[in-house]
Amino acid sequence: MLTVSPAELSSSEAERLRAFERQGHDALATSYHSFFAGVTALATNPLFDDVRLRPGTRLLDVASGPGALAAEAAKRGARPVGVDLSPRMIELAQRLHPTVEYREADVEHLPFSDHTFDAVVCAFGLGHFPRPELAVAECVRTLSPGGRIALSWWNDPSRQRIQGIFRDAIAEIGVSATLDLPQGHNVFRYSDSGEFLGLLHGAGLNEVKVTEHTATYFVTEPRRFGEAGWAASL
């Protein structure tokens, strides 16, 4: 099957998406943490394994959200820094994990010198970046020679049902979950393994791979599931 990559967003479209993501995650920071952080935490160990995290590793956590992944890295003896576009997410992360460093930053313009980190991880941020090629290139810039990067992203909603059930439900009642997003942006572009591999190869990375992981998460409160589904759709 031939996969056609979408055209890069214009500067104005990218800024519009960036503002949408910032505002949306600011508004949902607390509800995201109360439910969805537990779901995204399922990727923590695979990400750490892929970057070979060990005590002393200088780690950058991109799109760090409420900060749990960076905090877990610190518990394991690493030296993490978390960055996120959302000021409210950074405030929440710093309040929850006061001994870990978090900074507000745009992934396309990271406030670090070249070769600052031994490893970069990003848990479920990729589809939210307006220009993922630039974002990944910027992450790679901060890596020291021989450093490693690991990114997680959702499978298609037909296979990962936390978002799939929510999207099916809102489609049934005729509500749009996409709001005012640029037409060229496809949040599930990197649910396609070929697209994901192409992104990594395009960033000049070696020994790249895409690995699928299966996990189960039990939801006991339907109301919180609805809030989480909306947060995931941003």
C-alpha cells in the first residue's frame, strides 16, 4: 500500500495548532493528570528500556505533561529535565514533583545546547506537534554522540480503544472532536509504522525500529473516561 505523507503546515497553520494545543492542555491539566496519566504511564518502562536508562543518565522528557515520567526517571537515579508547551502542565508537574526540573518550552526551539543529553524520550506527544520533522530534528540536536531517543504514539483508534470508543461516541451524536484544527494535520499519521520509520530515518537516526506494545487499562468511572477521551483527542 502506498502511503502519501501530508504536506508540512504553513507557519500560520503551525502557530494556530500550537496555540490550540497550549490552550487545550492548560484547560485540562488537572483532569488529564487524575485519569490519563495512569494510561500513558504504561509506556514508561518500554521507553526507559529503549534509551537504556541507568543512574546518571542525562534525560530530556519532551511533552512531559504532569511530570510523572521525569519523576520516575529521577527515582531510578537519572538526571531528568521535563519540558512542555503548556504552562499549566509545568506548574502542575513542579507542584507534584518539586525536586525535578521542568521548563515551559516549544519542542521546535528547545532551550538547551547541542549534545546536552544522553537520551530523549517523548510519551504520546508526537501527534500534537505541528511540524514533527522539525520537532524530532530538534530533539536529536540535543543528544550527545551515541545518545538514544525513544518516542511512543497511539495505534489507530480502531485498535486502541480508549480514544476509539470516545471518538465513536461523539461521532454518533454528531459532535466534532477536532474543533478548529488545520486541515493538513493528521494526529494519527504516526500510527502508521511506515510513516513513523520514515520520520526517524529522516532525522538521520541509525538502528531505528518501531515496536508495538499491547496493554490493558481498566476504567471504573465512566465520567472520568469521558474527560480522559477529550484530553486524548487534543
